[in-house]
Amino acid sequence: MPLHHLIYESQATQPFTEAELANLLQQAREHNEAKGLSGILLYANDGRFVQVLEGEVDDVHELYFMHISRDKRHEHLTLLADGRLPERRFPDWRMGFRPTTAEALTELTGHVSTANATFLLPVLPNLSNALLDKLLDYVQYTVASPALEEVPN
């Protein structure tokens, strides 16, 4: 089955503590290991998340539509990209993590207006690889929180 990826942005309903983030990441890594998923989670100091999920299409969609989209710890989910993937961008990370700033997330996703989902529809097919490349570059060249970082194998 071909690889698939999904990228979304959301807003925490309440700020996450470091312990809550560590718990979230532990659960995500266990689930993703069992399902063969990989990806990265960015969490900004303003409570925004951007997450990349990679794997088989059914597993990626099940996680997003059945679990993530129903999670009451965040709101205002915006699907930024959803499509085929020639190869994994985060193959060694069952769920990598990087703390970030609101400004950095705006820079990463700033060329897309997340305020209007209808605006996203025509640009999504042309967006995903560039956004994936930007996210990969960002996590490779930023310092992670040692307590929460998943070290690639």
C-alpha cells in the first residue's frame, strides 16, 4: 500500500504542562509503533499544535478522524495537507517532538491562511511537499527539549 501523510494545525483548549506533553507523547509513540506510523509534533508557546502523520492511508485517517479530531484537549483543527507520500520524511520517529514559538509556527504555515478552510482546498495538492520539507528542515535545525525528544534509532 502506498505511503500517505496528513498535516494538521490545532489549538490547545488549555496550555499543556510538560508532564501532560510527556504523557501525550508516550501514548502517541506506543500507538504509532503498533500501527507503523511516524511523524512529528510541534507545540508552540501559544498552545498551537502542528502535527505530521505518515503511514498507510487507513491508519493515518483512522487516527486523525476517529481519535485526534475528537480529542477535547484541542480545538480549531485545520487540515493543512492530506495525500500520498513518496517516502517517509520522519522514518525513525514514531512521534518526534519539538517545542517551538508562535512566531515559528506562523512562519512555517504562514503562506496558508488557516482561518478559511475553503481557501485551503485549491492549494493543498501543491502545498504538501513544500510544507513537509519546511517542517523537516525546522526540526532538524532546532534544539529540542531533552525531556520530551524522541531520538531517532
